[in-house]
Amino acid sequence: MKKVFSRVLPALFLAALPAAAHAGGSFDSTTILRIEQDSRNGYESKRFVPLTQFLGADFDKLGDGNLSLHLHGWLRANLVDGSSRIGNDDDKLDGNLTYGYLQYRFNNANARVRAGRFFVTEGIVNEQVDGVSARTDLPYGFGISTFGGATVHTATPPGQPNDGKGDGIFGGRFSYRKGGLLEAGLSGIYESSAPARGTLPTGVLSGNFGSHRLVGGDFWISPLSMVQLSGRASYNTETSKLAEQSYLMQVTPGKDLLLSATFDQYNDRDYFFSSILFSDMLKKDGQQSRAAGASATYSTAKYGDVSADYKHYSRDAGKGDRFGGDWRGTFQDKSLRTGLGYHYLRTTPDFAILPSASGSFHEIRCYALHDTKGYFASVDLIDYVFKEPVQGKDYAWEALAALGYHLTADLSLSGDLSYGKNPQYDNEVKGLLRLTYNTTNSGKGATK
């Protein structure tokens, strides 16, 4: 499959170039060369030199003007033997078509049809699909959307014959909207039966993966101009239990002040039922993860934004509180942006999942970015101070600096260099070079 993508993806973009000359749209390309040395006590030293190419293109007003083509994907070549961090070191080429679809927008009812590989993000649905989708508005404020096709398979976990996904997937959403007052929807996902597992480590369930089948609802309501409420909840039809629920309230008592409150709850076994990465949770019933918090942000044109936030975490493995604040400023006609933040995570001893981790720590971050017509530069420093030592160290920090030049209005060249220390590495050095091209075409060969 990797070899197929490494050949098909460039062919797709080359085939689309003639359409770009006669249609409006945009094209973007980012080339990244990363260089990293991995040196740890007791392990063989390795050098990682992957070259990654991201390509994206959007072509509008094809055919009768209502048809458009959208493509995005990436390719990676490992330039040094053994430079693959994930999977088989013998894999020199890798790639993926993130999305590639044709879309037709109708002139009435806000209707559209898509065909190809695309993402569906409506209500409780958040899926990548190879197939067809359609949506349209209905009379009296109602609307309907649907999708169906083949699942997009991801990397296969080590020791497994597949990624645990079924071969087919379909679903949709039925909604009602009342102007700027409210919107509510009911949605569902049904994936074909999960395939059989491979040989799993001791303690993990054998048999099948969990099948991915959910129903749920979502809403957005604004009873007053200064108040917005939104939320969603999903129900796992395979386990017959609530999988997750999430709610957000935002209040703007003044144009410069934003207040918000959130509540999230996940029933781990039911929410991760179809994930092999969390398959061990299938043995345990009733585990819950909850988070409730609040934040306030005050914005001024002269001094920037100041925010404070608090969140309480609770789960069977322990409890924790995270609180702190941030300041973000913009100066020199928005060419200079800077920020400073501090947060503290205070937890019970059993909150950290790994026994070698420290559940409680201080987090300090500061950064600055400067962008001009000729060059752009940034510095970023982040520091973690652990309450309890992790592998004999009380801290972990990293400093990153970036410098780039606008070679033309559409083309820029930049480089990043970072250095840090943490419990895993005494000295960690990473660097990369990045070549970015972004252009917009208004049609007939003219750029905007």
C-alpha cells in the first residue's frame, strides 16, 4: 500500500495541473527535511533523516462552475538506513492521501454531493471515508446529511493482522435549525463487523475487535446574544451504554471579556470500544474520566489578551487540578507576537498512568514571533518542573529557534533548531529545513 501511494499521489497532482490553469483555486506545497540523532545509554545510536513532502490543491469552478476538486496528501522518504521510527526500518517510502474528492454544489437548498476520500465531521460523526456523501436543507428549518463507503484503514499495530476496522461504514445526521437561536441534530455511525484479532499479549482480550457503532445527539443554542450553549453525547449500541458527553457554555458580558465553562465525561470502555490501542480497557467495566473547568479571557487592543483557567480531572485512577494563566501580545502592526504562560498540574499519587511519571508538575512557556516582508523568526522556550523526580531528573526543558526568508510572495525557506534536556535524553538536538509554496489562482493562469 505504501508503494502504491508513493506512485499514485504524484500522478493525481500531475493529472490535476491542467485543471488548475483554467479554474480558480489554490495550491500549496511544504517540503521538510528533518535531521535528528538518537543517542541513549544502552541503545545503538541512530540518525533519522526523513524527507517529507506535503501537497495540497483546491480547484474551484470546474465544469458548469459548481464542480470543484480537492486534494491533499503526503510522501516521506527515509534518506538514511534505519531512519524509520515507526514500523519496519526497511520501509524507505511511505505516503498517504489525506483526502481527494470531487464536490458538486447545487444552486438550491445548500445541497452538495462529494465522492472520493473525505472527512465527515457532523454531530457525533468524525470519520474518514472512501465513498460518497450528500447533504441538503429541507423545508421548515430541517436538514439531512448521509455518507457511505469503505473505511480508510490505518497502520496495523505490531502483532496484529489488521487495524481492527470493518470494511464498510455509513451514517448520517438529521438536524433542525431556527435562525440564530438554536440548532439540534441526531446522528449515527454504523461500521461493518470488526475483524478477528491476531495474537495479543498476555492479559488482553482475544476474539474480535470492538465494532464501531454509535448513535447520539448534538445541540447549539443562544437564548441571549451574549450566551451560547453547545454540547453532544454519543451512545454505544454494542455495549448499550453512554460512551461520552461534552458541553460548553460561553458568555460575553462585554466585548472585551469572554467567560466559558466546560464539562466532559468519557466512559472509557464504551468510548474506546473499537480501538486496539486501548483494547485492555475492554476487560474493565465502569471506568470513567471526567473533566470540568472554567476560563476567562480579557482582551485589549494596547496590552493584548490575558486569560486564566482552571480544570478539575477525575477518574478511577486518581484526581487532578490544572490551573494557571497566559498573556498574549501583538505589536508593531501585528508583525510581532509574543506570549507568556504558567500552569500547574496538581494530582493524587495514582493519577499518572506510568509508574515512572510524575503526576504533578509546573509548566512554564514563553515565545516570540516576528514576521516582515523579508524574513520571519521565532523563539520558543518551554520548561517542566516535576514535583517528584522522573528517572532521577527534576525537570525537562526545550528551546526552539526558527528563521525563514520570503524568497517570493508565494515561496519561503525556513529552518528550525531545537535543544533540550529531559529524563530520556541528556542532550536532545533536532533540526529541520522547510520549503513552503502557497499560491492562489483566479483562473486562466492569473494569480491573485
